Amino acid sequence: MSSADRPASDSGAPPPPEAIIVHARRVKCNGGGGALGHPVVFYDMGDEAFVECLYCDRRFVYEPGPGGEADH
């Protein structure tokens, strides 16, 4: 089987980070694994469109809510 015929999971590359759509520029992450996650951390995107967790590589992607900025 050539590399073009293999499913992406056979490539040996790590899976892409999980992307989570958020409607606020301030987010918190705990790894999502309950007791198996990581310490709670908070991030502020500022003017950026996304932020990545330094522990688990989750990517929080900002999309304005229906009423515009929902950052309160």
C-alpha cells in the first residue's frame, strides 16, 4: 500500500489538536479528562482569533455570537 492509499491515522503523525469554537475571548481549559486532565488554566486571546492551550494543545477559536462580542 502506498502512502497515498493509507488512511491519515497510518501516517505516524500525531492527530491535529482539538479545535473548540468559543464566543468569548477569555477561555479556560482543564484538558477535558476530569481527574486525568491538567490544572485549570485561563487564556485571554486579546485581538487574536484563537489561542492554544500550553498543556494539551487544544485550540480555542473565537467566533462572535449572534449579538456580536459576548465577552462578559
